[in-house]
Amino acid sequence: EDVRINRGIDTDNKSIIISDWAGGFIKIFLDAFIDPGDVVLLEEFSYLGTLRMFLEKGAQVVHISTDSNGMDTKALEETVVGLRERGIKPKMIYTISVYQNTTGVTLSLERRKHMVKISQEYDIPIFENESYADFRIDGDPLPPAMMGLDDHESVTYVSSYTKLLGCGLRLGYGVAHTPVREVLEARRPSN
């Protein structure tokens, strides 16, 4: 059955993976796709818990400058080009695109589109964390999730109800396209 996630993502219910908070899905994802030495691109400042997960996996974290419009995608592309010139292909771009933890900024629509273009042009997947999107109370509407802007299945999405419904619930979910979902499901412990 097809479903539409509030953030502009059209998907089917098979693509949604329930996890123990967003961090649970992030851990499953990193265990499946990150190997020691892999280069990952993150905002200049990033949530310590996720940063720790990347470092524990042995990833080489490259921070990209961030301003009031989120990750600077011009700097992102320059970094990607510079790495490619040295024979290095980043494994992924990780971003907390709404109310980014630690800075609180939201990635602008223009930069979301540019990040998706970079992802597609250089074949670098985006891992988009929108665990804070439900915090919006008023003001301008949030730009759509990058997964909803992407037509090449290059974005994996994670969010959580932990922040909205209370820390005791610890319920999160990820949305992954079939090839990614199959790898993740094969790695999940069976009950």
C-alpha cells in the first residue's frame, strides 16, 4: 500500500523500517554500509551521538561549513571534487536537515536541491535525518524532505517520534529504497 509521509515523501509501507528511536536506525544503517576508512561528509557541527557512531565505525569524518541556511553546498561540492582529485569517493553525505542539532538551522530549499544534484552527479548517497521536523509550531513552512525531491533513489530518510511524543517511547523509523532496505533487513536480528 502506498503511503505519504508528512514531509513530502511518497513511498510504500514496505519501505518503512521501524526502529528503536532514530539512533537505532542510524546504527543499523552504519553497520551495514560504513567500513573503517570510509569518508563521510557531515555538517560543520553535528550531534555528538551520531558523530560518535561514525567514529566508532572508523569512518573518516569531513565536516562541511554550515551557516544560517544549513550545510554550504558550494563547499560540499568543492570538497567532493577535491577528494575525487585525490582518488577518494565519499561514502555518504549525512545531514540533519531540519533544526540541525547542534546549530538549530534548517537546510534551505535551494541547498536541498543542490545537495540532491551533487548526490546524483557524483553518485554519493544522502542520509537525511529529520528527527526534529515535528518541532515546527509556526513560521514559514519547512522545505520538503530531500527524499521527496530525489528521483534517483539516492536518499535514505530517518526520523523519530521520540522528540515529539516523549523520550520514553523511543520509536523511530527509516525510509529506504528497495536495494538499501534489503541489505538492512538481512542484517536485522529475527525474533
